[in-house]
Amino acid sequence: MTSTDRHPTAPDRSPGDTPRAARLLAFARRPYTDRHWPDLVALCAGTLFFWASLSPSLVPRPWYLQGLVGGITAAIGYALGAMLSWLVRLVVPWRPSARTRARLWQGYWVLAPAGSVWLISESARLQRELRVLQGLPPSLTWHTPMIALFALLLWLALLLIARGVRLGGRKLIRLLGRLLPRPLAFGLGALITALCVLVGVRDIVFDRGIVDIADRIAEATNRDTKDNIHRPASPAVSGGPGSLIRWEDLGYQGRNFTGSVPSRDALTAWTGRPAHDPVRVYIPSALPAAFEDERPFDAQARLAVRELRRTGAFDRAVLAVAGTTGTGWVNPNVAEPLEYMYGGDTAIVAVQYSYLPSWVSFLVDKEKAGQATRALLDAVRAELDARPAGHRPKLVVTGESLGAYAVEASFDSADELLAATDGALLLGAPNFSPISEEIRRDRDQGSPVWRPQYQGGAHYRFAQFPRTDLARPPARWEFPRAVYLQNASDPVVWWSPDLLLERPAWLHEPLGPDITPAIDWFPFVAFWQTSVDMAVSYGVQAPHGHRYGAGAADGWAAVVPPPGWTPTDTDRLRAFIGHRKAAY
């Protein structure tokens, strides 16, 4: 016997005969399994939702937030597709053959990855166009593989959570079925599962998780003081000499506001004539023990009036009541133009109702904003009414973002705001602000919602580019005046739960001047896009997104101009505010 006979040569194997290649070939022929495999209809719906999320929205967004909104919307699409597939199977007895299913899955595995790569790449081009439209450089970091991976991982995580809840619900129903009739066991098990999810999300994840963490961070920040912010030397400012509120009690935003007041010398140098020390009064949310009351907002208002009396605020030319955001912030780009315009012959008063970030305040105590500001306005107006008519300052109101809502919530209507004040300057008012809603609803026919004309522009006017927008319409502009600075691309202005299922009016033609024509509305997707937009609404330059820059100079010049004030003065003030570094 030869060695060849004793050791027969093994047959040659081509690469296609290896076990791995064989498995890949088998999967290509039948690219799905019958157990624990995603539903094809649901997967197609999730993919379509992901593709829709790649469209541009109000402001440019970074790649990681694109991955975030893509994963969330893909999960929503998958859930809706799974529900649709289940309903169809209930009423349609037909089922595709194994060969048809294989062909459908093969088509999905070819088209979905290729379509996703192409659309993610195309979305980069659209994002660059949006950046140029809003005055940003076109350069953009857009990681196509990372966007797809981030969205896929987030979708998988949400899918696993949903399947875990479903598995737990099924086990509970099965256990209850041993004790109760099946219909009753099913209904009770579904109810208990839904309650567990609701309590878990609301009480554990949101209240004890997100809100508690945000509260601890905000509380620590509220005790801090920003660099280069120091206790004021002026007795006309809260926290300064003779103040009823200690510097240490003002909180982070209160110290920012009072510790950055322009000096008399700075105002004199800019105006060229003798100036006053501006009055700035700030009442923190945590009152000293001597001023505490069962009705905290009334106690804040009383203390504010006492502090206004102490500083001589009621003898100034203008008294501005400022609504604050969730943290208690007052925009220095709104406060300082009024003070420079009047050479310090002004008083600005604000109360803090919370130290939480605005998005948390909106979710947990939005009503406090209106309650605190209304109590302050009522107290200030009562003090003014007690004075002779010729010895009262002009009363104006102002606020930005949630602070604008706080001001609007202090009045019952647009007419009451004008009747109770000498004017208003509001910036980036959120969509749920009541007077903004009234004006958009009752705007003059033919005017777009992003630049509404109300009652012929007789008292209310909206502007994104104030220098030109406030001149329209050319009809006479009567006093008192209310100016809204509102950017067409501001997601804070347009965010609403209605975006889930309803195409918004701000997407109707004509579009705003900084809205890309590539924008579109898709159910559920537009809501999450706009929600993500709010997180990056400060990532653009004024007047885009939620940035309003030096526009308050034009706003105050229109609302409450000093005697002899000219358009040249407004141009000079705008340039000064726009080029100086904000104090905080």
C-alpha cells in the first residue's frame, strides 16, 4: 500500500465552502429568522422615520444630536409600524410565502443601508446650506458612520426596553390568568403594566432622576458668583450699601444683574452729559427670614416696592419691570441699552421665582413665572397710582424667553397690557405665551405667523431685523407701543406639542427669511427636531435662533424714546451694545 493510499488527499475547498461563507450565503437566501426578529413592516417604518429626521430644521445641529433625534424617531416609527402590522394581521388572513418574505427582506437589506448612507451624506449638504443662510461658516463636522451607529444603538436600546416591558406584561397576564378569567386577567395585567411604566418614568426617572439632579446642580450654581462680578458700590442697587437684601442672598443671577450695573462715569462718558447711577432692584426666590410670608410672591412684591422706594426708583424717568427666566436671568443686552439711552435715569426691577434651568421650570413650575411677575406688577402699579399723575415714571415691561411668558401671563389680554403700561419690549416669547397666541390667532389677513401684523400695526409690531421691520407697515405707530423681537428660526418661539401631529403655520408659504426651503414637516419627527433645535438655539449668531443681540436698542428706541432721541442715536447705541462684551 502506498503512502497515498494510506493517507488520502483531502478534497480542495474553495472559499465559498467554508462554514462562515456558508452561513452568510444561507442568510442571504433567507435574511430573517422566525423568532425574536424585528417585524419587516415596523423596520421599514422606523427606517422611513430615520430618513425623515435627516431633513434640516430651524437651526443647524451637530452630528451627535442628529444621531439622537434619528434614534428616537426611528423607535417611534418602529412602534407605529409594529402596531400597523399587528392590526393588519388581525383583519387580513393572507400571509406571504417564504419565498416572498425572503425577497422582501433581501430588498430591505439592499435599499435601507444604501439609502441611509446617501441621505446622511445629503443631509450634510443641507446643513451647510442652512449654516450659510444663518451667517455661519459652511464648515461642518458630519460623521456619517457615527450618526448611523449612534441612531442604531439608541434605537436598539429603546427597542430592548419596550420588549422588556412587553415581556414583563405578558408574564404578569399569565400569572393573573391562573386566578382570573382571561379577559379580566389581560385587562388588569395591561393596566398594571401601564401604571408601572407611568410611575417609573414620571416619579423615578423624571422626578427623582432628571429633576433632582438638575435641582442639585442649579442650587450649587445659585450659591456661586461669576468671575469679575463684585458687590456694587452704588446704594441705588440691591446688594449695595443700605440695601434691604444682602449681597450673599441675591443668588447667582441676582448677583450677576446687580453686580454688573454700568457706573455713572461710564454713562457720562457715553452720553456726553452728567448721568445718574441706575437703579437695579432684584428680589431672590429665597427671602431672608425677616421677609418670609405664607404667600411668597406677595412677600417678594412688597419687598421689591420697599427697595424701589429706598433707591428713589419712583422718581426716575422710566421704571421697567423685567420678567426673568427659570434661573432668574435678566439679559444685560436688554437692561443696559435702556440705561445708556436715559443716562442712568432709569430703574429696573425683577423677581426670581426659581433657580432651575428654564426647561425644567417650564416642566415643573411654569405657572410660578406668571404669578411672581403679576404680583410684582400689581404692587408697583399700586404704588404708582398713589402718586400724583405728573410725578410718575413711565412704566414699561420687558422679558426674554420664559421671562417674556412671565410678563404676558401677568395680563389677561393684549389690550390690557397696553392699558396698564407705557409700553413693552419682549424677546423670543415661547409659543405658549398667552398674548403671543392671541396676536397670532387674530393677526391681519395675509400677514405670516412669523411676522404677524396686528390691527394694522397700530400698537404691536414684530421684528427680526428691527431697523427695517419696525418701519413696517408705514401707517402711523401710536403710543403706547409693544415691540416683539421674534426670529423666524427661533425654536423656542415655535416649539409646541402640536408639532407631533399637526403641520405648523410657520411652515406655510412664505417662509421666514432664515428658514431653508428644504425644511418640511413629518409627524412626530418635526416635534423631536424642534426639541433638539432648542438645545442648540444659541449656537448661531443674532438675529437667528434664540439670539437677539443688540436688537433691544432699536426696541427701546421705538417703545420709550427719550426726548430728542434720533435714529442716529439708535445706530450708535446698537453698535456700542453689539461690540462690547456682555458682563455675564
